[in-house]
Amino acid sequence: MRSEKIIRLITMGMALTMPALSWAEEAAPAAVLDTGNTAWMLTSTAFVLMMTIPGLALFYAGMVRSKNVLSVMMQCFAITCLVTVLWTMYLYSLVFSDGGSMQSYIGGMSKAFLAGVTKEALFPPYTVPETVFSMFQLTFAIITPALIVGGFAERMKFSAVLWFTALWVTLVYAPVAHWVWGGGWLGAMGALDFAGGTVVHINAGVAGFIACLMIGPRIGHGRTAMPPHSLVLTMIGASLLWVGWFGFNAGSAVAADGAAGMAMLVTQVASSVAALVWMLCEWMNHGKPTTLGIASGAVAGLVAITPASGFVGPIGALAIGAAAGLACFLAAAKLKKIFGYDDALDVFGVHAVGGILGAILTAVFVDVSFGGMGLKEGVTMGHQLWVQVVSVGATLAYGVIVSFILLKVIDIVIGLRVDEEQEREGLDIVLHDERGYDL
């Protein structure tokens, strides 16, 4: 009898505790849509798209000669369309899906054609729809090859631009983005790149540099003056880039929170300091400050703060901005003249140099003594510097090798450059049968 009572009590206890156990299992934390974060990410996505069209398109268009104004705008617009289609087909999957045994280097194809990216799906661990996250990341994939246009402006075939873009985003952008943001080996090492110092700017800058070397200088480079034809367009474009950059950097927090607010603040500070430093350098060297100089300086500051924007405070922003203004001025105004390469719109001098500088200085100014968010427990500044140098070196080496191979193959198959007569006449009329201005 007694044993039956004991068994009955145990059974009753189990029956009473089972609902609690079941409730505990059901109560496991699940991602819930945050409408505030979603609203900010929708806004940020539009801002970053605005950086390419019309921002970068106008910025570049003003810096070329009037006979080529439409060609660079056409290239930026076409790149936007082409990368969007490729992103939908397979690029998003290559960057942000599980690559299985190849996860350290590239994603898989489980999200090809945006499989599973439904209106209900959230992108873990964030509280925003995966549709919004995918679209936000697409705008980064768009602007990166569009930046490369500045390295070969005014002399590359439009067909070659399209082929290079398609191959480059597949074989260079997607792997590097996966390394850093998609669960690859650089992210696992602890590389700090909040919004694209390595993925976007170093990647694009070094590709533009290789392109300008392989395609050769413009006819008359170094002998004939080639001033920007419309600094009004360039200043409008630079201003749109600056405003759009708040989506670029603050949006990379993927939340409407304090991290986004600090990223926005340091972005403004760094770009302002860099613009002033470039302007002063130019004033001292050439006797007059120019609108092109101050605009270029602002972009240099925006580039350099990009990898650091979610990790540093105002002190770091001041230092990174000042360093970028000086270093990028020297690269664009001095280094290019010394070596004689025709980086037409200073993609290497601004984006590669600024990106390298920002990526490395992130390891310094992330420290709490400079007002940064601090390093992970057990990580020293020396170790973080080493990780940043490795990430920069890997991006440079990979970008140089693969960009060279792609350009070489395209040159052999269809040719990279228009002929001399076409270049003299201008790409607008030769390649697109249009003119930017009535003559």
C-alpha cells in the first residue's frame, strides 16, 4: 500500500511539472520583428543606394571631361542593375549562407534566388526582415564595383566594364565579404570592419589601381590638361555621398540604437576633419583652396572612418579623419605624380589608402582610453593590430591577383580599351550615341 502511495505521488508530481517543463521549452528566446529597427534599416538602405545613383554618378561625372560625362553615369547605373540581378540569383547566398566545409572561404547556394527570404523571415540575430537585410547588403555590393569605375574612367569599353563587374563581384567581392561578414575566416579571427573598410574600400581601391595600370593612361596624360568639366556636379555628388554615408555606417548597426547614433556622430566628425586637413594641405601647396580638394578630403574621411565607425568615439574620429586627410592628399597629389599612373578619379589614393589607414587605426582607437567601445576580453591592442594587418594584407593580395587575372582574360577575349580615335572623340557619342550637352 505504502509503495502504491509513493508511486501515485511521484506520478502526480510529474504530471504537475510537465506543463512547466513544456512551457520552459516553448519559452526559448525567439527573434521578434522590431518595427523601429526595421524603419531605420529601410531608410538606411535607401540612403546607401542614393550613394551610387545619383551620388557617385554625379561625383565622377563632374570630374571627367564633358565628352565622357554620360559614360561614367551610364556605368554606375548599369552596374546598379547588373549587380542587383546577380545578387538575387546567387551573390547573396555566396556571402551569407552556410558554406559547409568551405564556410571559412565562401558561402553555399542554399539561398540562391533568395530561397527562404520571405516577408516573414528575420535575419538572425537581428530583429529586421531578411528582405530588408538582403537589400541593405545589396547596396554595398552595388557601390563597390561602381567605385572601381574611377580607376579606368574615359577609356574602357562598356562591354568590358559589364563583364569585369559580373566576374569581379562573383570572384572577389563575394568571397571577401563572406570572409569578414558571412562567417568566414577573417571574421573568426576577430577582424574589425564595421561597415566596409576592407570589403568595400580596399577591395575597390586596389581593383581600380590594377585596372588603371593594365589599361594604361589616357591619351595625353601628363602632357595635356584634363581638368574636371563641372565641379558643380562633383560637389552635388559629394554632398549626396556624405548624407548617404550615414546609412552606410550608422545603418551597419542593423538597429536604431546607441551604436547607430555613435556611428553617425563619428562619421560626421571624421569627414569634416579630413575635408579641412586636405583643404589646408592644398592651400599650403598650391596657394588656393579648391572645391575639388575639400570634397575629396570629405570622401577620404568618410572612407577611413567606415571600418571604425561602430567601434570608436569622437577622439578616434578626430584622429582618423586628420590622418586620412593628410595621407589621401599625399597619395592623390604627390604619389600619383611620382609614379605616373593614371588613376583618373583617385580611387586608389582615396579608397585604398583611406581604407587601409582606417582599418589599421581601428585597432588603436577602439581602446576605451580613447573613448572606444573596447577590445574583447583577453585581446590586446598589439594582437588586434596584427589581425587588422592580416585582414588588410589578405584583401590586397587576393584583390590584386584575381583582378589582374580577370582583366587579362577580358582583354584577350574582347579587349579592355576603346581605340585611339574613339577615345579622342569621347565615349558618350562613340559608345552610347548620345551627348551630355548640346554643342
